Amino acid sequence: MTALNPAQPRPPLSLYIHVPWCVRKCPYCDFNSHAVQNDVPESAYLNALLEDLDQDLALADGRSIQTVFIGGGTPSLMSGDFYRKLFRGLSERLIFAGDAEITLEANPGTLEEGRFEAFREAGINRLSIGVQSFNPTHLKALGRIHDSAAAHRAIDTAKKAGFDNFNLDLMHGLPGQTPEEALADLQSAMSHEPPHLSWYQLTLEPNTEFYSRPPDLPDDDLLWEISQRGGDYLRQQGFNDYEISAWCREGKASRHNLNYWSFGDYMALGAGGHGKISLPDGTIKRYWKTRQPEAYLNRIGSRTAGNDNIEAAELPLEFLMNALRLRKGVDESLFYDRTGLPLTSVAVQLERLREDKLLVRDRLQATDLGQRYLNSLLERFL
């Protein structure tokens, strides 16, 4: 049994949409992405997404959509006309908040002139531009299809098209990268005055080319220096790391990500998409969609491949592994609001972590030391 009280107000609701195709699979990528062989089947995928939603409409249960994130793959492979038709279909089926944040992931290598304007006209109001690096050597090592000039051009074009709310995606700890090169990437990004930056370390994930044939990555001492120097620089530029790998100027945090980290709800559409929903009867469940694009396109009936109820014993870890990613954590009251469990159910673990200086008092928030050893901290709740 799960613990959420049916009488409790349910969490805010977001929507995640997955576009599984890309031009070329990057050697570090472990997401559900598939190199496109011919033309992207836009019309068929549009129909599949809307059919998928028709099967899942009861999950919204009258709640309005606060944020949308379109990820991939490479969602910017799809045309502005695809998104115009998609959001028309979504709006006929769902209620969207008047100020809904709608984010599209964009690859600089797929953005010909005029596409950004078409995205805005379709209703997209925020971009996440996958730069990864401005260094030609590192872009080549990462298998990216764009060069540095294309990255700069894409950002400039997005701003001219009216996107004043955007994120730049950057990685550090790249093959052969020095602290100076990592800092140069941040300086190049800052030249565009972004409101938000995702800056995260390259990790070797199973089922990737890099995992099978590991590149020569910086050692722990260099990684620490990169992290410290880069963090100092970003703070000097007026950025705060509100989440482990996310930085923003005041008031420009990703609302979609904040809903994830505060254990909010999100519906899922698209091949391989994952969702988490708090149901009216108090059940909290996760569910996932058919992964293979062809199978998703040709599925008759529900495209949900599986689901799993989150048991009461698992909820503390599920909640805290999200909430403690936030630099300021969350109010203690949110634990009950999102899980239905009293905070006393984890009082012993919390007190020991506070005694060890890993958590602050009177709030579910990791200290600087706790953030550094977050995985070890979370193991206390297994």
C-alpha cells in the first residue's frame, strides 16, 4: 500500500513529451534516442502522441498542466508545424495554466533559419540548447554534429526570435579537458547572457560507446579543480546553483525541474517517456511508455509498457533523493504533503544525519558537506 491520503491536495502536474530520434547517437548518451534513417515520421508520430494521451486523460483528472518539457533524442528535428498541430491537439484535451512554461530541447546542428520563430509561434516559450562545449576538440570527441560557430549562431538566432528564457547545456570533465578549457566554455556561454545554465560532469553510463571504450577523462583532483573554479566563476557572474547541476540568475530556475525535485506529478507521452502520478485513491505510481519508436508508432491501444506503485517503505528515499538535490531543500511539511507519511517515520535517520552535519536543522536541506556526499547520505534511507 502507498501512503498518500486521498483527502490531501495532489501535487502540481507537468507533462513530459519524448521525441526519440536524433541525427547521430552520441557516444556518451544513454537516453532513449535512435539515429533517424530517413525522414522523421512527423505525421504518424503526431497521431501516436495524441492517441497515447487519449488513453491517459484520466490521469490528469481535471488538473491543469503547469509545465511541459519536450526532450529526446533531438526534438528540434521536428518542424514548427508539427508542434503547432501537437499543441492544438493537446489544448483540446488538457487544461494548460495561463503561464505554463513550455520547454523544447534544441540541438544547434538542426536549426536552420526560421525554425526558432516557428517554435515560438507553436507556443514554445523556453529553449534548452544542447551546446555541451564550445571547444572544437571536445565537440569532436563527444560526437556532436555541430561546431562552435553553429552553437554561437543558434543562441544568437534564438534570442533574435524572442526567446529571452533559455538554458544552455554544458558538460565538464570531458576527455583531456583542463580546468582552463572548462572555464573557457563557461566564459563563452556567459557571452550570451543566458538566464539558466545546466553544467554537469560527464559520466560513463552503461550501454554507451564511452562505457565500452572509456576515453581518457580528467582525474579526481582535476575534476575537483574544475568544479571549484567553475562554481566560483558562475557565482561571480550572478548565478546560483539552485540544484546539483543547474545554475540560474534570480527568478530564472526551471519550473519544470523544480516540480520534479519537489516530488510533483508529471504525465508522460512519447516512446520511452516516464511519468509519475498521485492518483485520487492515494496511490502513487510510476509508469513508462513503449521504448522502440516503431513499436510505439504501430501500437494499438495503450502505449504504456508498464507501471509500478511506489510502496510506503520506498517513499522516504524516493522523496529525499529528489528534494535533497535542491540547494535550499524543501520545507519539512512537504514530506507529508507529497508522501502522506508523518515526518516521524524518518525522525531517527534525520537526527543522525543532523548530528553528522549532513543535514541542516528544521528543514529538509543538505549542508555543503551533505551535498558533496549525497549518495552516501541517501543510503541511510534504504
